[in-house]
Amino acid sequence: MRRPLIAGNWKMNTDHAAAVSLAEGVAKGAGDIDKADLLVCPPFIYLESVAKALDSSPVALGAQNMYAQPNGAFTGETSASMLTDVGAEYVILGHSERRNIIGETDGMVNEKTLAALEAGLVPIVCVGELLEQREASKTGEVIAQQFAGSLAGLSADQVGKTVIAYEPVWAIGTGKVATPEQAEEVHADLRRLLAESYNGEIAEKVRILYGGSVKPGNAAELISQPNVDGALVGGASLKPDDFLGIAAAV
Ligand code: PEP
């Protein structure tokens, strides 16, 4: 049985005081959540302070990105070992904002995924179609391409340590959530791809999160779908009550 994961992507939000207070709020309520794992992903600059605020709570810490190289002349970048050094256990990779605004390709996401696993981080690899791709009935094709490109060369053991997040781009930050049926259809496809590319045991093990306008009011229906193993939450992760409300809906 896959234990649901509720992950908060704070994006480029909060300041130092707000990040610490948000982490403290989540840590305080986490004791009441027994059916899901909790994770928060603050901006890089606040990772260490948030790690302190989460200390002795069950809430895990993650980053929103990293660079694939271990060290060297890569101005402005942050490596996987720097993330583990400050207490991060997870890293979000290939978020649609990085793919579509910063220009990250499947190849770059793939290099980062391999480097994250090598460093002992759990990668949360994001895939998702644009609205025009859905309207052109290309969702399955786009997801299969991102899946294959982002996870290329991973062993079955490495895929077993990876989390996948399905985030339809048209649902991110728009308030337009996918219906439970739309989410389940893609999640079931992803699980089939895992079974075909690796094996049935791995396919059953990997957590596949849904992301895109998840709120306390719609979380239960989404997460009760057989192949939806939790949520990657943007906007609603910025308020402890909303974030914990989503986790409580599991
Ligand atoms: C996200 O950024 O991953 C996300 C799903 O955002 P929101 O919940 O705000 O749609």
C-alpha cells in the first residue's frame, strides 16, 4: 500500500520570517495527520531556517530545483549535496514553471534526476500537458514523452525511489482543477508506463502525486482515486490550515 504524500511547493514566496512561521505552523499541526507524509519545499535561501523550524516534527524538507553537477564553476547554481547538507530529503524536478519559463528540457530533468538519486535525494519528477495539447488530444503522447525523457537510464531500483507528479499545466495556479476522472486517467497511464518500462512491483510502489489547484475542498475526491497517491500543492501550501486541511482530507 502506498502511503500518500502531501508536498507543499512554496515557489518564490515568503520572506525569512514568513517561511519560518509557515514551517512552524505546519509542524505544529502535523501531529494530527496520521494518514499521509508531509513535505514542504521552501525557496533555497530559507532551507536551513525551515529545517530548524521543522526539527523534531515529522514534516520532511525539500528543495524546488537543483543543478546536476556536484560542484564547480556554475555560478548561481545549487548542487544535490548542498541540499542534503542542509537537511533536504526531496527535490522537485521539472516543474512546469521551470520547463516553460526557464526552458528546462527532458534531458536536463533527466540529468538532475540521476544526480539527485546519486546524492540520496528523493526526486519528485513533474510531468504535465499544456491546455492546447489536451485540447488536441495529445495528453497521453506528451506524458509518455516526458516520462521516457525525464526517467531515461534509471534502474528499476532508482525508479522505485522516485516520486512522479502529474501536474496539468492548465490547472496550476488557475483554480481550474482537473476532475478526479481526468487525473485518474493520466495516473493510471503513468502506472502502466512504469509497469511496461520496469515491472509490476515497481509500478505498484511508486507514488504518483496530482498537482494543480488542490485545495482542502477538492483534495479528498482527487486523492481517493486508486492511482492518486497524494498531492503537490502550490498556492494552498502557503497557509498552514489549508495545507493541513488537504492532508487531513486523505
Ligand atoms: C504547483 O505549483 O505545483 C501547483 C500545483 O500550484 P497550485 O496548487 O497553486 O495550482
